Amino acid sequence: MSMEKSNYKLIYKKSNKGDSILLKGNIQQEREKVLLKIGGKNIEKIFNEIEKVLKEKNLIEEESSSANSIKLKLNQDIGPMVGGFLILIRRSREPLEWIPYFEPLIQGEKY
């Protein structure tokens, strides 16, 4: 069994139905699929904090940006970590309280 490269994209979308964050991936050269979609009232702030940490650590590349969306290409290694963190936020009643834990998670320090 050979392991193919996995590509992950983090996308912030604005729409009339509400803002959302999407995590897309194409695993083993399959067509790109939405792996996770979250929304809510503080979703823009959450995305900005995640983007800030990933830019500081040089773990993302901006793929495209428009008035309604921002697409970021994630390094292959951190795609699953970002996905796990987004699942944690999605299930939380207070997602903003989890933001301080994101940077130590990405650095692999204590979590």
C-alpha cells in the first residue's frame, strides 16, 4: 500500500446564509471533498485567529482571496490537526474559549 500525498485547504466563505469555515481535502488523488463545515456567530474571529497562528508558523499559503472568500492551502502535516481542532470547536458551546489552545496544539508542545 503506497501513501499518496494529501492536500488540505482551509476556506472562509461569506454568504447570505451566514459565514462558514470549510476544510477540504483530496486524499489519495481523489476529487477534492468537503471534510468539515462549521458556522456560527463568531466564525470570522475564529478563522482570523487560526489564520494568524498558521501564518506566524509559516504553515499556510494563500491560494486566493476575494470579497466573499479566502482560500488557504495548508501544509500536509497539519491538515489533520486543524481538522481535529475544528471538530472540537464545532462541538463546543463556547468556541472562542478554545482559541488559546490552538498554537500549542500546532507546535506539539503539550497536547
